[in-house]
Amino acid sequence: MAKLLAQARIDQGFTTEVTLRHHRVRADLTPDKGGADSGPTPPELLLGALAACSAIFAKIFAQREGLSGPILVEAEAESPEPPTHVENFSVRVSIPGLTQEQAEKARAFVERCVVSQTLKMAHDVKLSIQP
């Protein structure tokens, strides 16, 4: 089984540098929550991962079906106030040139996106705090 690793570091304020392999992404809180808004919030990063994963799966499907053109994906979710979790995810995918018959096959394929499948499952998160 492959292991995935993300590292996060905060030096000042809430601006967080997240390292994923050799890529760096910035996350932050919005100003009303004490952040500098220098990057998306962690829940927005989660939603972005869902949109990106769905787009990649849709592109793979489109290529297999001989379809070209831009794949557009919009992902939404809800969060209660105050935010304690993210729920009610929805994803809309647009694949140009898709027939109605292909649309059902596309839905079944894109639903298998790794992030979507992960969000559908309940997982334990083991947390340890170190000095």
C-alpha cells in the first residue's frame, strides 16, 4: 500500500505552508477568523481536491471516448456555523460533446474518483501531539 505524506508549517499568524512531495501550497484563514487570506482555507483545499480529482477522471473518460474540449467542474459543500465539519458535497461536471448514453457511463466512471470515494467512507483519524 502506498503512503501519502503532507507536511504543514506555520511560522507566524495562520498562514500555513503545505508541502506535498516537492509541491508547495499555501493555506490560511479568512480575515474575519484572524487570518491574512493568503491562500484557501483547509476546507476549501479539500473541496478543491474533490473538484480536481473529478476533473481528471472526467478528462480520462473523455479521452477514452474520443471527446475533446475543456472539462469544467464545480464542486460545492456546506459547513455549519461555527464551522465544525464540511458536508453535503455536490459536483457538477461538464464534458463537451457528451451524448446522453455517454453521460451515464461518465457518471459511473467519475464517481470512482479517489477523493470522492474517500469522502464517502468513514475513516478514523489518529492524532498524536508532540512537544
